[in-house]
Amino acid sequence: MNLEEQIKLIVENSGLKLYDIVTTKEHENNIFRVVVTSKDGVNLDKCAEISRLISPLLDIDEPMGGKYHLEVSSPGIERKLKKKEHFIASIGELVKIKNFATDVYSGELLSADDEKIVIKTEFGEEEITYDNILSAATYFEW
């Protein structure tokens, strides 16, 4: 079982879902970010609990050469969509999609399956296959 699978197991046993694991560098600091979600929302206590449960695992199987800061958070209201599961879980939300031709589509995500997504834009419905998506994210109209 690899590190991501172990983290996923810990998160799911805590009643949450693993959304993503991101490794990044911010202000000269390595960040190992575990992003979790739940239909009921994610609060600070749940993030702290997941952090306490994951820390001993990361002491054994150190990511990023052992020099990192662990962050556990929710993906937020405006979040990147990377996996098919992210799209499926975001049906009914507003999304912005950029394809490889750098066309941008914005609107409500009507459907998502294993092959494609359908977005309702101001010009009608647009069908986009996953292999044609360069980047995608949900957005919120303030």
C-alpha cells in the first residue's frame, strides 16, 4: 500500500473523503497538503484530527525528503477539478473549463460521466471530453 492509499484509508476511517494530495513550495517552504471533503463540510477540528492521525505515518514514510510542512484543509468553494470524481461530485455547480485550444467555457456543470462533461453556457450546452480539458475549476458568483 503506497502513501496516498494509506492516507486515503485514514481519511475515510475518519468519515471524510480524500479530495487531493498536493506537494508545493511556498515562500521557500515545502508544503505537503492533504485536501479532504465531506457532504456536511469540513471544520477545523476535523482537519486537526486528520493531521494528528497522518503525522505518525509521515514520520515513517517521509515525503519531500523529510523537509515539509503538513497542511490539512478543505478544497474550498472555488476548487480545481482534476479527477473524474471531482467533476461528478460538482454536478450542478458553476465551472470554468479551458481546453487545449485555449477556449474557455463557463457555466453550470449539467453532467459528468467516465468519458465527458456537459456544461450549460450562455450559448447552449457544450460537451467536452476529459482528454480535451487543460484546466478546470468551480467558481462562485459573488
